[in-house]
Amino acid sequence: MTEPRWLDEREARLWESYRATYRELMRALEARMIANSGLSGADYALLYPLSEAEDGVLRTRDLGRSVGWERSRLSHQVSRMEKRGLVCREECTSDARGSMVRLTELGRKAIDAAGPDHVDAVRSYFFDRLTPAEQTQLTTLLDRIAADLPTTCATPDCAD
């Protein structure tokens, strides 16, 4: 067995800084979204791809893949959103084993109302803190890291 390559002080500082920044950014975005729209981050995460999809409908497995969630998490969140009238489930006409999630009129109104403030929050908390050159550099770095990561939803437990 080979000896682990422990993080040095600089690497440990960078990793902790990244983790803390991500955690606090998500917390701030979630808190603002709940306060200003009543939607949770999970609600928005699903409503957004549905709002961009043709006819506001996506196959359940495709919706799960778009947000990187496992089947059980997606199912529970869709159930909560169904109870609130934001989405509805439908049978998949092309494959009886699959199901579809459709954005309702209420869901469309909710995402349309939440979108402008969410974009303002992302701009305020993230983009406004970086110069255009830093944004480009950060995009390059994150794309490089993401390119070598294992693919999302490669397990059998992904949403179907």
C-alpha cells in the first residue's frame, strides 16, 4: 500500500477555503431565495431545467441527471413540489417504465417570479466580487477540474 499524499499547508488552506466559500454561498443564496420567493434551493434547482425544457416537461431520469441527484432524493423533492402544485407527474408515452415531470402554471409563475432576484443574488454574491479576467480564469480552472471527474449519475440508483 502506498503512503497517502497528504495536503500541504497551502493545499489544505485552498481546499478549506473552497469548501467554506461553497457552503456559505449556497447558504446565502438559499436564505435569500426562501425569504424573497418562498422557494427552496431544491425547488429552484428542479424548476429551472423544467422551465427551459420544451413544453416544460422532462423525463424524470433526465431531470435527475441535470441536477446530479439520485432517484430517491429526486422522487421526494418532486413529491413535495407536487403537493404544492409546482409540478405534476405524468406517464411516459414512449416508454411505460419511465415517467415525466411537468411544470405547472403555478410552477412557471414561481420560477418566473424568483428568477430575477436569484440572478441578482448570484451577481451580487459571486460575479461582482471578480473581475472579468478572474471570471474567465476561474471558468478555465473549474472546467479543467470538472473534465477529469467521474460522470454524475453513473450508478444504477440515478433517477429513471
